[in-house]
Amino acid sequence: MTKPISPLLPIAYSKEVASAKQRGAPLVALESTIITHGMPYPGNIEMARSVETIIREQGAVPATIAVIHGTLHIGLEAGELEQLAKATEVMKVSRADLAFAIAERRTGATTVAATMIAAARAGIRVFATGGIGGVHRGAEESFDISADLEELARTGVIVVCAGAKAILDIPKTLEVLETRGVPVVTYESEEFPAFWSRASGIRSPLSLNSPAAIANFQTVREQLGIDGGMLIANPVPEADEIAREEMEIYIERALDSAERDEITGKAVTPYLLSTIFDLTDGQSLKTNIALVENNARLAAEIAVALGE
């Protein structure tokens, strides 16, 4: 582990990431909430290792991001990754409380928004995740809108995902992204995906068919001085998807359950994902792992293309 670069903002790079930065090698950021809040041990550590391996196989370097005892880590050593996967009482940190976790020397797993902030701070241009947060169903009453959308509007990182999580209001999520000027590009499809399903029934605002085209699009944005991130929606592989019609049944049941149990705030998404896991007899998790691996592969290819 390299020494933190600033006594004012404790940041530590893993040996692999530090070496990649020195060489100018392509890097791909990875969030850590999927490890701490997305699935139980040991499945979470197996998934994390698999995703990192996929990125290396494509010629890029993975940088899993987390706050550990108040230090922002860009890349985790094998032992640190194992410890995080086993940890309990880990904060789920976004823009609002990332600095709090560091200031109070807490351990926190980064959401999409917090990972984007850290990646940009570290000079990493591409980030792979499962699905972004967005506008929750019923947001016209609850005002529950993820900070991920605002972060995409302000932070210049390419985010590769399988679309917005299907538990959300996807049309409203896309509307907010359009209003905030965030390019939404679906990879190799004209239809925006719905996380566990390849199709949402909504036409994608934009589509591109190669990592090189995505890299070129981002380069032109930068040449024009356009700030903010870009969202790349990468449909889950066909062999792994759960049909949209089937998923809607499970989602509605999970939403009803969350309302009965009065689940609110940051607890909503983990609760819904856990409930859907039970309703699908674990298939939703298998699909989740498949789409994360698929996104990591594409993100690495984009990172490599950006460096060419």
C-alpha cells in the first residue's frame, strides 16, 4: 500500500493502482456497496474477485473504492477486500456523507455517487457498476430521488451499468437525466435496458455499437468543454436475463411489502433487492452477478479505447 498522498485528505492507492497510474495504464473504478450491501459472504468476495479478474483480462486495472477507518482507498489489496466482504455495520456512503465517513474515521462502502467523486479525484475516467439509482416509484409524493442522477450531471466519469434498477420509475429517471444534460447511451441496442431484463419498453436516447465509438464520443464532449458524466447502459446477456413481465410481478410484490413494513430512505433499495431475491428463489442475484461482470468487461474495453 502506498503512503496516503495528502495529510489533509487521507487517500491510499493499492500497489496495483499506484503502478497503473505511474504507467498511464487504463483504470476502471468499482463501487463497494455491492460487496457490503448487495450480497452475503462468501458470494460477495467471489463476485468482487471475478469482476476484478475480468477487467484485468481486458487489459485494464480494477480500482475498487471504499473508505476504511477514515481513509479513502482507491483499489484494495486482497486482504482488505476480504475484510470488507466480511465486515458488518459498514456505512453506505453517498455525496452527502462521504466526507463524514472520512472525518469520523468510519468504514464506508461507496454508492454510485460517492464512487464517481472518488474516481474523478483519482483521475479515473470509467466506472463499472450494476445499476444506477434514480427516481423511485411514487417520488411525486415521497420525493425519493437518488443522488446518483445529480452526480452524473456534475462529475465527469463514464458510468457503465445495466440501466437504472428496475425497482425505480425508469421513464422519470430518464427524464431527469435528460433535463440535467446527461448523455444516455445504450450499447448495441435501441432500447434502454431494465437491469435484470434486456428491455424496458423505452427507446434509448442514444445508442452506440463499439467501445471505440463511446470513447470518441467522450473525447469530443471534453473537447467541447462539456462537463458532467455519461451513462452507458449495457443490457444483461440474453442467457442471464429475467423477462420484464415476470420481474414486474416480483417488483410490485416487493414494493407492497416495503410499504407495509414502512421502509424508507437508504434502506429501501437493499430491502427491495433482498425481497426480490427471495421471491425469485435466488435467480435475481445470479442475474445481478452476470450483469455486473458484463458491465466490467465493457467498462474495461472503453477504458482501453480512451487510452488509444
